[in-house]
Amino acid sequence: MIDEPTTTKTQAQPAPARRGRPVGDREGRRSALLEAAMRVIAEEGFAAASLRRVAQRAGVSTGAVTYSFANKEAMLTAVIESQFDRFDTLLDVELSPQGVRAMFERWLEMCRADEGGEWVSGFQLLAYARHDPVLADIYQRRNARFRAAAAEMLARGQERGWVRTDVPADLLADQLTAMGDGWMILLPIEPERFGPARVSALLDATMALIAPPGTRKAADDSRPRG
């Protein structure tokens, strides 16, 4: 069980809390609270993300937060699930070399546009999950689902001849998702290494990794045409 911290930081000036029973769009209100939680974790640290601090950051009463989340653990669970929901959208591409390239290009774009600190908060939650079975189970379950979907995409590419067959699709999926995770870690720290020209080269290299040995057809076919 995750304990509420007894002290909180106050780096950002909270909006005045609105008292009373929450009203309005429930999903919109929930999304706003998740965003507030991610920002608190990213900017102030995991320990600061109490229900009270998240309420202050969102500009609502603590009761408005407990209306959506029974406790801190439920809130953090929802944060992790929402992050994986975004990852799942990466798989919504056509089954082709161009589609796989687009998937990784969108992955980098999502990292670059991380104004709310979603990935930074995710790193902190992932580190904490090592010691929390409930959170660890979410990471294991959602990671497994994403990898399985990616492996299925690559297996179908193998059947169609544009993905190498000398490496099993599930191992390719592990390698490619690990590579994407590495970009996600490095991009906020070394943004200068992810300029347009280098990103294009990284995407070319990615496609070369999955192309059948001795060919560059998949990589060449996936490259955007001018």
C-alpha cells in the first residue's frame, strides 16, 4: 500500500480550490487530475504526489480528487494506465514498412512534445514499481500487451517478406521497444542529438535492422518520398 506523504512541496502556485461536489464532464475532470498528478510527480517528485497536492495543482478540493480516485494508489494506477493508453495508439498504423517507420517517428514526436512531464513522471513511477507489487503488475501486464501487438505486426511483416525471418518476431519486438524506450530516456537529456537529420538517420537504421539480411528494400521503401 502506498502511504500518503506527511509533507509536500509547493513549487508551483496552485489555483484556488473549488469546494463542493464535482460537476461537469467526468472524463474531462479525470483527465485533468491525471495531468496534474503527472506534473506534480515530474516537477516535485513521487513523494509529493499526495491527493491533497494534486488537488491543489488542479485547482480543486481534495474531495474532488477522492471522487475520482479512492486513494493515492488508485490515482497512480490510473496514471500508469493512461500512459500505456497513449503508447497503444502508436500501433494504429498500416501494416507496411512505412507504417512501422511512422510508428517510431510518432514515438519520438510524443517524447519531444512531453510538455506535461509524462515520460519523466513515468520514469519515477517505474522506479517505484520495483518495490510495489500492484504497480509492478500493471507495468508487466501492459508491457506484455504492447509487445505482443508489436510482435504480431512484425510476424505479419515476415509473412509478407519485408521483415527478416532469421530472428523471431517476439525477439524483434523486444529489441525495437527497448530501443524506443532508450530514445524516450535520452531525448529529454540530450535533445540536441535528436535533430531532424539525425532522427531521419535513426529511422533509416531502425528499418535496416528489421529488413531481410543482405537487403535494404524495407528501409528504402519506408523512406518518405519528396
